[in-house]
Amino acid sequence: MQTNFTPEQLTDPETARSNAILRSCVHCGFCTATCPTYQLLGDELDSPRGRIYLIKDMLESGRAADAQTVKHIDRCLSCLSCMTTCPSGVHYMHLVDHARAHIERTYKRPAAERTLRWLLAKVLPYPGRFRLALLGAMLGRPLAPLMPRQLRAMIALAPRRPPSPSRMDDPQIFAAEGPRRKRVALLTGCAQRVLNTDINAATIRLLTRHGCEVVIAEGMGCCGALTHHMGKVADSHASAATNIRAWTRELRGAGLDAIVVNTSGCGTTVKDYGTMFAGDALEADAKAVAGLARDVSELMAELGLGPVAAPGTRVAYHAACSLQHGQRVTTHPKALLKAAGFEVVEPRDAHLCCGSAGTYNLLQPEISATLRARKVATLEERAPEVIAAGNIGCMMQIGAGTRTPVVHTVELLDWATGGPKPVALA
């Protein structure tokens, strides 16, 4: 694609990077075949190629974002299926991140939208605030039919009884069982540790059982993904910087062999810290952290499962977009589940998004609900006894549309190697 940025514009590193991304696009249209919103809406501007044209025009002209551009960029899930499909290697993720930051700087949204986005940014990344918000959702549930659509969507997705805080998420060190093979830090997350405390507990048991000393680092918090994808650069970088400093202290102290992430949306962001902090004083540390980041399935594939109890349960595996497209981790979760003795099946169109996409199901509830219905239908076609996924957002999204139990992959692996049966299956 030909671009026409001025030399002055290209002195900005972010613009220079977007220019390189735009110039790698050859207009082939392969991306349209795998874009969920284009398949649903049939509008070229709701495809990656259409959004690329909108972003190019907005950035080249140097103008403030307009309502049409904002509408179509907001409808993008950032599922990154287009990146998996693209034969030219167009790094759409970094381009749309730049566009969202530009929109946040230059476009004044309607008051209701601004308020909702501000609340999400100030509540979801903070476990204490989020837990209070869920209690409010419990009280407000009887009034949900009278609320605006986005508030209704938030209440519908909220668990009816959030779990109590887990002390396993507090800063501490869990010793390896037997000889220590690795020393790893675990990202405990923000929303996940409020919505489902079983995931981190199962991860810690699984890792320590397989010879890992697990560190919950002092000062660690939200990875920054939620605010990053809303274009709130200052908020997302502040969260990321806190984690980089926390893990760097461990790295320079007793050392780390890996930073384990069990929420794939977070993992995609942590692995991108080096790019996020390019040119910053933290760049070297950010690159070191990003280089150590591993999805839990990647680390377990390296460690091996050892003896298993072979439950034989029929599991439908849902591949989270952030794992299969964002991190290109596709085989490890399925191979581990099979090695653990589960019968693993996959849905049709496994590459398509379930509609969760961070805060997308709260900001675009109608499109999200349609995508969820399609994903649930394809999963239930396989008649599973349980659905497994590697991302809490997908678990909540799919769980809201099916009666089939939905659990994290690590819960099943923990169960198969000596841990308790997942609560959702009990």
C-alpha cells in the first residue's frame, strides 16, 4: 500500500511503525474471509482491510478522529484472526492500537460512552473495586430490564455469587514438590482473581507438582491489557511498568526461568511489552520480561505431565483468539489435554471469536451476543461433557450462553495429575 506521510510525521516513532505496517498491506482481502465482524455485518469498513484504509486516512491527514472512523474501529474485536490469515505479515495489532490511542486523544465521545469507558478503566483492573462492583451488580439484578443496554450486558455477565478472595493470590512463594526444576513468576491477573479463584489455585498446584517454585511477586497487578485496548495509553503503561519493575526485582534477585500467564489476553500484552516501551527508559527491562513470558500451556508442554489419572471426559476445546492468533499457541493445550487422558474435540470455525474480546462484550453487546450464540452452537454440536478454554473472558462469555460446564484448561490438567475435580464439574 502506498503511503504519503510527511518527513515530519515520520519523525514520530509510532507513526513510522504504522507507516511500515501500512506499506506491507497489498489489498489482497484474505483477511475479510476470517473477520468475524465482516462476516456478520457485510460492511467493507468492518473488515480489517476497510479499517486499514480508515486508519491510513486518519493518520496521514493528521486530523482528529471522526464518528465514522470511531464506529468501525470500535467494532473491531482485536481478535487478530486477520493476522493469522494475512500472507503479507501485516501487523494489524500494532496498527489498531495506534488508531485507538489517536482516537482517545482526539475524539470526544458522547457523555454516556465516556462515563462507561472511564468506569471500566477505573474498576476492572483493580480487584477490590471490581469486587465491590460485582456486589452492586447482585443488588441491581432485579432492575436490569429497566437499565440501558450496556448496563444490562454487564449485569448479565456478572457471576451471581462471586468467590471470596483467595489468599493464594497474595505475594508469596510456593515451594516446588520434589527437586526444583524451575523458578517462575505467576501473573495472578486482576479480573480473573475476582471472577474465578480456582484458576490460579489450579495453576499453582500444577506447577509446583511438576517441580516449579512459583513466585507471586510483590507489587504485581493488572497487565494493562484492558486499558491498552481502549487507547488509554497512560493507564495501560502505568500498569505494565508496575509489573515490569516487580518482575525485574525477582529476576535480579533469586532469578526467574519464566513468567507464567494463565489468561491469554494478558499473555498477548505481556509478550508485547518490549514494543509498548520502545524508546522508554524501561525498554530493556520490558524486553527481558516479554522474553520470559509463557502461556501456562507452553511451559507445561516443556515440563511434561508425568503420571495421569486419565479421566476420559469428552472436552470441547475453545481456542481463545489471544492464544491462537495473538500468541500463535495452537497445539500445546490440545496435546496436553489428550496426554492427560481427555477426549478432545473442536468446534467448527474454531478460528472465529466468541465475542468476549476484553471489554468488547460490555461495549458492543449486540454484536458480542451474536458471536457468542454462534460459538456456543458450534461447541454444543460436539456434545461435550465440559468446555475448556485458556482465557477467563472467553469462559465468562461462553458460560453465559450454555449449561455445559466451562473450565480453564489448567483445572483439567490439575485434576488429571492429582488435583481436585474442578468445582464446575462436581
